[in-house]
Amino acid sequence: MFIEKGLKEITGRKTNLLVLLIMAGFSLCQAEDPPAEVSGGYEKSVVMIMAVYQEYDYSTPWKKGSMRRGLGSGFVIEGNRILTNAHNVANQRYIEVKKQNFAQRYPAQVRFVGHDCDLAILTVADPAFFADTEPVKFGGIPKINSTVQTCGFPMGGRQVSITEGVVSRLETSVYSHSQAAQHLVVQTDAAINPGNSGGPVFQDGQVVGVAFQGLQSGDNIGYMIPTTVVRHFLKDIEDNRYDGFGKMGISLFPGLHNPSYKQYLQIPEDEDGVVITEILLNSTLQEVFQEGDVITKIGDFNIDNDGQIMIDGLSLELSEAIDRKQIGEEIEVTFYRTGQQQTAAFKVAQNDSILPWNRQYDQVPEYRVFAGLTFVVINRNYLESWGRSWITEIPFTLRYLFVDSNQLNNDPNRAEYVALSEVLPDEVNAYTEGFKGQVVESVNGISIKELRDLKEAFEKDMEGFWVVRFIGNSTPLVMDADQARQRQALIRDKYQVPTN
């Protein structure tokens, strides 16, 4: 996960210095002569997207940040719809779209968004916008060393910019928008700059990808979302709901490279596969697998000792077989347990961790405030409130929990972890600041397994006191219960905290 820190979304959300640097070289991004297979159609398909967005402060979630503006690209697909990146419209408050050489901007709305695959569908209420547009046609996965053309509006401008490059790699990688979801990506050396995100990548007149991120530490290394992911997204929303991509919820170990370990597990010499070392609590695969099972086949694909499968002529991670299925669809697996081959089928599901690693967007964060004690759900957004170096700046308990929450949690009824994020200073909560950032274990003797448990817990007291205990800390936070209840409304008014 942290290896991918160099990935960045190619949007217009950059610092002024970076904007100046890119504008200085902007003319270099313009192709004087559009490639023949692209010219004549792209100008009727590619659109500019301008979004106003606003983010929350996850330590004091009733507060919002300042309004900011971003610029990206998109393109028209069948059904008078616009396909773009989710990160172009994340946390949006207002969106406009415009076409090449037209000054008029049209208000647009987000119809569907998939933050796990960084794709979104926009609609425009005014049908006049689509009067002279042309929906694109989708192609397949481009071959290595083949040429592609990236279209979009890097740094704005009235004309569509076209850059040409070569496909250099296809692999499974982290999508930077969520910082957690992994899907197939196509690497190219075509110039992809801020503002290109969401633009189409053409080959032979068909779209073979959606430009979405680049590598900061590399020279001209950009990435596009392949049409396998795009088609999954479009099929998913056919029922007017986006369900997302499934996950197996297991940890795998390439242990069969070791002949002795292979013999120990009683696996036939001619079989390859990977060993299950951990199964996520409450995962749909808990009833299928046991730790120590060896998976050798998923769907129609044999699994090698690195956990790779051959699909579409490519060696990809076995998760690609799950990515090709919709949520709720079944997939069959072959595995060995104590030397005996078995087969089973399971339904593809989300199987999220108790503390997911992905960033959250378009969601109003939940919180509870009791006499100035502010409690929030622990998620990546909250942890990132510590700043750019959050992974080293957060308290040790939070870092330990973030990395190993799956191993640490053995309670199937736990829905989430809760932290004391902020103390709004008042005479009743003086001297409690030292508990900020700690993970709540119980309140007044009631175990806190999700945020809503706090309401019932704070309605009680322990011999006239509120007693809050934290994981990994033997010292409790103690407050006078009656005084805290009396000060509750005053503190809310003083800090303008809405009732929730």
C-alpha cells in the first residue's frame, strides 16, 4: 500500500507553483497534427469538466473546508452520458461541463460514482448539450508496445490536447484515488498531465482506456483504466445502483516454491497454488476455506505459485478473476485440504476489513459530542488529519490498529472502531486533552463496538461519574456525570456544534 505513494491523480487540484510549471510547458502537450485514427471524432466526444468541491475536517466533522475548484476531462458514451474519473467529482458541490470551442457551460449531475475503480457517470439535464456530440466505441486491452493517443484538457484551454505514446506494461496496481483498491492498469509513456484525468485513450478509433494517474518519481509514466474495468462499472450500474468490486477477504502466501513445505501440506508435485494464511472475520469465505488450505484454481484459471493466473494472454493476480465478476455472482474454486482435493463455490462480495484502508468520499462523517468530548469512527480520512506524514505521526495504538486490525479483532459483532478525536475545552473536561487520539474500549462499563453505542453508554454513569476506558491504556478518563450533562448544551452553543 505504501509503496504506491508516488502515484498521483491527474487533476487540476495542484499548488500554484505546480500550475505555473505545467503552464510553462503547456504548448509542448498540444499535438499539431492529430493522429489519423483519432481525428474527425474526438472533438465530438471529449468534454471539459469543472467541479467545485468541499471536504470535511474529520477531527471535528461538523466543520467543512474551503470551497476549491478542480478541472478534468470526460467523454460522451451511449445514452447521453459522460464518463469520467471519480476523483474529478469527489466531494463535489457543483459541476459544469463544456465542449471544445464552445463558451457555454452546462450544469451537470453525478449519476453514479465508483470510488473503488475511480469512475463516474455524469448527466446533463439540457439535451442541447448532446446535440452535436458523438458517443465513443470501446475496444479491448491494448497490446504491449502498441501506440495509443490520450485526449483531454490538460490545464484547461479551448482545444482538446492529444498526446501519443506507447503501451509499456499491464499489471494489477493500487488506484491512487482510494489508496487501497487494486485493479488492472495500463502503463503508457503518453504525456498525461493535470486536467487529462477522465479523458479517453484511443487506439484505432476506439477507446481502450481512461487516463487517471501518473507516477511522480518517473519520467513520462502515466496510467489508464482499461476497458475491462470500465465495462464492469457500466454493467454494474445497469440496475441503477453501483455495488462495486468484490474482494476475497483472505491473505495468501506463495509457500509452494519451497518443495519441503509443499510436501508438508501434501500437495501433489505437479500442482501449483497459494496457501491461505488468514481469513477475514465475517468474510463470506469463512464457510468455504480454512487456514492452511491451498488454492490451485479459481474459475477456469489455474493459479501458479506466485498467485498469478493467465487471462487474456496476460499473467495477472488471481484477484482479476474476481474483478471480472459482479457482486453476487458465483465463482468456483479448487483447493487442497490435508492433501485432499476439493471444490466449492462462493458468491462474490465486498468483504471489507473492520478498518478499511481506502479513503472515503461523498459521505458526511458521523460524530458524537458529549460535554465537549468528540468521538468519531476511525477511518483513513481521520488518520490523514495528522498531515502528510500521518502514518508516522499518529499515536502508536492507531498505527498498530490501522495495519493489523484484521488480526487484532476477534469480535464478530464489532462494526467499527471509535476514537476520541477532539476535546472542546470547558471547565467540565479540563485536563482530558491527553486522551485525544485514543481508541475507545468502553464507556461506563458498556463496550463500544460502533459509534451509536455511545448514546446509551453516556445515558448511564458509574457512581456519579462518566468513565471512559481506552484500548492499551489502564488510566480512564473520568468526569462528573451531572456537571457534564448540565454543560452539554452550553458547550455545543459555544463551539457551534449541530445536534446530531
